[in-house]
Amino acid sequence: QSREAGVRAAIHARLATLSTREHEVLDLILLGKMNKVIADKLGISMRTVEVHRAHIFDKMHVKTAVELAGLLK
């Protein structure tokens, strides 16, 4: 149990490093939205979404959206 608590704490700490905009993009990624849809919804360019997505994946230590969703469920 303490190991699981440590893992959860580490994930929570990684989430805390995300900016407000990265959190917004993260929420839409987890809903399965594509970059173009995220860009339209947030009023930003698709390239900006790609940059935020790359930062999120780096900060959360994952390579794919599926891995990210698995980490946060």
C-alpha cells in the first residue's frame, strides 16, 4: 500500500508541474479529442497544441495518449 501511495504521490507531483493551459489540453486529450479539435476549442493554433502535448508527455514521462490515460485512471 505504501508503494502504491508513493506512486500516486509521484503522479500527483508530475501533474502539479503542468501549466494551466497544459491542464486544459490534458483534459481534452483524455476525452480523446484530436489536436485540431483541441485547437479550435481553446482558440489556439494546432502547432501550439502539439507543443503543449509534447510538454505534457515529457512532464508525465509517457510516450502516448493511451499511456497517459492509463497512468491517470
